[in-house]
Amino acid sequence: MTLSHHSRPGPESGPRTRRLTVAQALIRFLAAQYTERDGVRQRLIAGTWGIFGHGNVAGVGQALVEHADVMPFHQGRNEQAMVHAAVAFARQRGRLSAQAVTTSIGPGATNLVTGAALATVNRLPVLLLPGDYFATHPADPLLQQLEHPTAADVSVNDTLRPVSRFFDRVTRPEALVPSALNAVRVLTDPAETGAVTLALPQDVQAEAHDWPEEFFAERVWRIRRPAPDPAELADAVAAIRSAVRPLIVAGGGVHHSAAEDALRALADATGIPVASTQAGKGSLRYDHPADLGGIGHTGTAVSDDLARTADLVIGVGTRYTDFTTASGTLFQHPHVRFVNLNITAFDAHKMAAATLVCDARAGLASLVDALAGHRVDPAYEGEYRARKERWQRVTEAAFAAPDDSAVPTQAQVLGALDAVVGDEDVVINAAGSLPGDLHRLWRARSPRQYHLEYGYSCMGYEIPAAVGVQQAAPDTPVWALVGDGTYLMMPTEIVTAVQEGLPVKMLLVQNHGYASIGGLSESVGAERFGTAYRHRAPDGSFTGAPLPVDLAANAASLGMDVLRAKTVGELRAALRTARAAHRPTCVYVETDAGGAAAAAAPPAEAWWDVPVAEVAAREAAVEARKRYEQEVTARRRPL
């Protein structure tokens, strides 16, 4: 590698510069960025994922080769999957370290949009570096260029604007300096972070420029922990002290702030119970006396019953999605109030709440101090603990199989996995019917164990996410829980796991279609139309025999070791073998989804609003509309 330095000796000499291409300068700059929180320093951009084409191979691609000593490179197979892997990496690292993703122009760039939306919705940092059209327009249209007849500066990368927290198109070399600094500012801001996009015209990527040496100096971006405003804190303390049935809703912000110990201290000191969103599950260990499990549509009976009677809801790092609030029907106390602790004012003000706009750990620690001596009524504490014990029996019944020769239900699959994992294992899922069963039943043992992407609920997330988590935590057993629908959407990064020697474990559950949407379809009068993976019947419906696909054979063809399990006993043995494996391993199981087996799984404990056809000829839809009109009357808007 040869670097050209331009400088003159002597005190009168001007600033030292380095002559590099725009792409080379960007890679060098990114390699020198660090985060620091609580005295712990990490590299911000730990590596770059890439798929190369004519829009980035000569620019960013060449720069990654030339600067391989400072920027690790990871070869992806699908652009969306690369973003998922990077997002999962950042989540596992507590948002303190992230990855970049580079693609060509055209379809490579637009394939980033879904992953970018997922990152921004979940408040997780990822840096996107898509190629773009020639800034100099030497010949239009280029291969893969979208021509806009009235706006020549529009490119397909503009699709990334609404899903990015920061977007810029770097059309001149000197524009890279402020753009790169702003990109890192947003990536490291706990209140602003998400997808950040720097669109890079392919001619500009390769253009040389004299860069000031200061641009490549090591920079440390300290992650702040803002304390609560004293007046807001006083209001929150007064509300908590006056509440009879308070309930904490723990969201993903608890994990992002590493506030689990502070939350446990508050629960221990006050006896206030804690329910968790999908992103917040694991904020307390499952066997903590105050942990009630998941809340909302996919929550536990104890969480949802207490939520209906809570007179004060304390939201910590939560966005209050419709699944959490049961579409506005969950919190039914006539005088319920909300106190929201969130580093983002936008989220803190939801539910017409009294706000604590601050870091979650700092805010919870302040509440512990300010509430010294306060504790909920012993009768309330006894009530929720008794309900927690009853729900534990429900979980154990759902996990239990009649004998080892039985074909497992989906809940029994989770029970078998629950018996195998250790505290350090990470379990990843995102969409389908599994998130509901996991949120209700999974017994999270540590803050990072439960890794559900349910902000965007994106099918295809699980396998690339397992790759990203395994990169972030190389000595940790990582499980991707995948249904057949998700598997068929994005198995590509199995190849990456094999190439990189990452011992991810995939639990592949075959239930012949979209089980979650099938159930939802039935509940809204759509009669499971188009949700099963089956042959067409003579009447044209998809109700024939299951399709003769062999997903286990497909996983094996991509390089995984595959263990097939037909019974509960075989499943347990296969899971133990997979956990000990040192290379990518798939456990394949077909579940029993019908009859008494289906009835054994706990049902939803709260409503979710999916509008039903107001007029219909089919009886199923007419009856579903009647139920809908009854349920929707319970909706309330806090004011």
C-alpha cells in the first residue's frame, strides 16, 4: 500500500495533507472512529459488508482492498441480509459498535431499503454506502440508472431517504468531510441513531483529493447519559408514590442503555412489577419475583391482567406499539396515568405521559434514590406473585410432551430448546407464529438471550442476524429460530456462515405455510386463503397435499450440517448435539399443528386491531365483523 503525503518542513509550512480517493479517505476515516461509554472504548465501524458491482467495485471495493489492514471485510450474498447482519451485530454490541454495508447502484442499492427501515424502526445503527450515478453525467442513462424526466438529481438511492436517520449524496470530494462527520454523529447519538446513508456516485468514489491529516485522526464519540430534569423527576416520584397499582413496561431502551441492573434495583426496592415488550424481554431474569413476562397482544395472562387494572404505567425505553397496548385496549383503569422514561422526547411524550427525557440507566438510578423507603402494598405484591406462579404452570404444561415418541408441537419445540440452552445463549427470531409463543413462554435468563426483531417483524431476518450476532459474540451459542416461510425468503447467509466458519445453530420448524397469518386470516373471516404451502385442489384453492419440498436438504446443500428430528426425544438429542457443534448446524423438525396439540398452546391474552371487511357475502367475514365491532369499543386514547 502506498500513501502520498504532501508537506513541507519548517514552521511556516501549511497543513499536512494526504492524497487519496474519496472511497479510500472514507474507509480510513471510518477506521479511526471510536465510541466510549462508562470508560469502555470500542471501535465504531468494526467491519464492512459488501457485494460489488460496477457502482462500487472500482471505488469502495478498491479502497477496501487497499486498506484491508484497518477495515475488515465480510462477503455477503444478499444486500438486505447484509443489513440484517449488521443490525444484529450492533444490537449485540449495545449500539456501541456497528458495521457498514456497501452495494452497487440499481437493484443492489434498492435491496437495502427493507433492512434500512428495520434498523431505523428499531433505533439500531448501520452505515449504508450504496453506489450512485455519475455526478458528472458523462453519459445518461447509465446501466441500472432510473431516469426521472423532471428531476435529474433523483436516483434510486432516494428511496433510502425516508428510512434513514441521515442521508447525503456526496457529489464532490470536499463534501465528504462534513457528511462523514454528520453520519458518525447520528450513528453514535442514542436518541437519533438508525440507518445512515451516504450515497456515493461512482465517479466521485474514484476521484483523488488532498485530505487534511486531521480528518484521519482518531476520534472518540462519547455516548452521553443525560440525567433527568429535577422537575420532571419530582413529578414522576409523586405519581409513583400516589399509585396503588403501578406497573413498569420495560422496552428495548433498557437493553440499549445497559440499564438492567438499575431496573432490578428499582423493582427490588419498590416491589413494582415489570412487564416487557418484545424488545425489552430479558430486562429482568425470568425467575425474578417482579418479572411478569411479555405484555400486550402476545403477552402473558398475568401481565395483561395487571395492565388492565394498573393506575400508573411507567414506560422505560418503549415505543408503545400496537402490540404492546393491544391496539389501545389494554390499559383500562378509568384514571390510568403514564410516566415515560425515554432518551427520545418523541417516544417519552406518547400516551399523554408525564416525561422523563433521559438515559434509562441514569433515570432509573435517580428513581431508586428518590423513592427510598417507598414500596407497593404487600397485598398487591402477593397478588402478582401468585399470578406469576400460575402462569409458570401454564408455561410448563405447554412445554411438556406426553412422551419422547410424540411429534412435538411448536410450544414443545421451545420447551426442548429451553432445556438445552445456557444463560449465555442467544435466541433469535423475528416473524410468524414463533414471536407470540416466545413472548408468552420463553424464560429469558440474561439480557442478551432474547433477540426478537419485532419492531419491523421482518421475515428473513433470523439467519443473517445469527451471523451478525455470532460475529459480535464469537464464543456464544447463537440460535436462529426459523419457520419454513422465513427460510424460503432468505437462506442466503447460510453460505456466509459456512465461509466464515461461524458455528450458528438454526432450528428450522416446518409447518407448511404461514401459520401466524393463517390464524389471523381465519379470525378476520379470510378463511386462511393463500396462507398454506400446499398443492392446488380441484376447486383451485391451496388445500391439497403439502408441497414436497425438503428444506433440510436445501440447508445441507448450502453447507450446513443437518440433524433431522421427528420426535420430542430425537429433537432434544439433536439440540444438544447442535449446541456443542463447531460449525453451522441445522436442526430440522416438522411440528404437530392440529387438534389437541394446537389447543395446548396458550391463546392471545389481549386484542390486536386488524380491521375486518364491513360488508361481505361470506358468513365467516360477517361473523368476524361482529366480533370486531365488539372488541373495538374498548379502545381508549390517553389524553
